Amino acid sequence: MLHRPRLLVVFGTRPEAIKMAPVIEALRNYPQIDTRVLVTGQHRGLLEQALRAFGIVADVDLALMGAAATLEGQLAAMLVAIGAALERERPARVVVHGDTLTTLATTLAAHLRGVPVAHVEAGLRSGDLSAPWPEEGSRRVAGVLADLHFAPTPAAAAALRAENVPAAAIHLTGNTVADALRIVRARIAAAPAPADAVAAALARFSGRRIVTVTAHRRENQGETLAGIAEAVARLAERADLGIVVPLHPNPAVAGPLALRLGGSARIALLPALDYAAFVRLMTASTLILTDSGGVQEEAPALGVPVLVLRDVTERPEGVAAGGARIVGTDPARIVAAASALLDDPAAIGAMAVARDCHGDGHAAGRIAAILAAALAT
């Protein structure tokens, strides 16, 4: 049997699993490559939820969630465990995604062992190491150590070139989130309406406009998150709205939101949703308020206006295209921005246009082809 070069795809969180699933599927079309999946378990329940949704079975599960309480402790545990896994797996190349602690640890471990790294969703930059934190730093490290960079947008490719990444190493592919959305929307279209938490919330708020709110970022926790909750509570005073808040399982997030928003007749607090359910919710929404990076990409693609609960973003394409606005985290500013849109049909209608500013839904095939060519040389 001819030797097949091994490609190790590594991730550890739900967003990574969603965005890497199309890449894994595309790589299965190359039987000459031994594609294997390693998950760190940085998120546990949320990760498993995404793996099930896309039918991914991990070949290696390091189950590292809870390995340490601090970020540096988690990073150290990941470095050791991933290094040992690389020793066992002996990949010709590893593939990482985005900006998570798993990405940072894998990139460092592979670099220390002389294993080349390909970086999916490379080149996103906010220009501020404190936002998103610590993710902005993780992306920059991957930008230095990787030798293949799959940039999702022209702006991301330009950022890499500005950091002196060789032009031949940068490939403009589009963002695989568009691929994941395409796959899941096809499944939703083929499936009957589900009897899930989203369906129940939408039925509860029948006749009202739906506003979806997600907040979980580490830099927004504490006082800032309390302010976001206060803004949502004020918006819930409007009789024309039904507000749906899927809660991140982190107690530092779910606790403060539930404390301020629980019990309101116009707010539905839901447990963390699987991806198909969340896409259904976004599609049914009139407006989305979020600090999530992924939602900033998904909402414009679905034609749903989004207000970004951050002061800066590493995903400016939605803002430039007119589908998103940055409103920060001040409660008064959030309420004013949301109210202005909700009270102006022309303004919100201008934002409610589907935009392909993050990709055409075929990024994964491009990425897989480039990886196959790299392994063949």
C-alpha cells in the first residue's frame, strides 16, 4: 500500500467545529490523504453538540476541559497533551482554525516539533490586543508560525501581507462559515418544523418581532455584561418585541443574564442551542444583538441586521457592507441604536438584505484542494 501523508485537523470549541466541518467533509474527497481529527475538548458539551450536528467522529479526544482554572494553566495542559498527540500521530501537517486557545497551543506545539501548520480563517485583525481578548493575540501568533494561510476575505489577506507574510503562502478562500450555513439551511429546508425550544419561543411571541441576543465574550463579562443585560431589559419594555436569549453555559455569563432578565414576559431565556436551531432562530429574527464573531458573519449572510456589542471588530466586512453596526456596550447606546432601527422601517429594511461579504459557500473545497497539493509536493 502506498504511504498516505497524514493530515491532523485540530480544534476544541463549537464555533471551530462548525467552521471546520465543511473542510473535513471536503478532505474526505481525497483518499490519498489520511485525514484525522483531534479535538481538545476546550468546550465539552457545546463541542459535542456541534460534532453530532455534522456527523464528525473525533479520532483523538484529549478531553481537556477543566484541566486547569487559569488561561495559562489551560495553555500549558494543551501544549503537553497536543505535543504527545503529535508524537503518536506523526502528521505531515496540522490544520488549525481561527483564534482559540486550542489554536494557539496547537500552533506552538507543532512549531516546536517542526510540523507545518495551515491556518483556516487567517488574517482577521481588530488591531487591539485587548479586544477580542485573548483571541487577537492567538491569531497573531498563528500568523507568524503558520506557513499556509487561508484568508476568508480580501481585508484579511491584506492584513497578512502587511505583516510580511509571503504572498505565495496566502490563499483567499472565503469563510467556511458560509459553507456551514449552506449545508445547514439545506437540511432545515428538507426537514419538518421541529418541536424544540426555538419553535416554542417563536410560538410564544407570535405576532411580535423577534430580537435575538447573544453575549459571552470574556472581555464583556462582569460589569459590562450587566450593562448589556440592562439594555435588553429596557428593550423588553416594548410591547411589539419578543426577545430570545440563548444562554452560554458559562456560569459567569448565564448567571448575570438570568438574574436580570429572568421572569420577563417578553424575554425567553433558552439553553445553548444546536447549530440548526440557532440558524432557525436567526432566520426568524428582525434584529440580532451580539458580541459573537461568528454571528457577525452569519447574520449578514441571512439578511438579518446585527448590532455588534463591541467597540472594535476583527470582522469589518459586515459593517462595510451595511448589514452590521458597531454599537459598543453602553446600555443607553445599545437601546438607542436598537430603537432607532426598530422604529424606522426604511433603515432596518436597508440592512435586512442578504450579503455574501464573508464567502460564497465553497471555501472548504478550495482549502482542501490547496492542502492536497501541498501534501503532494
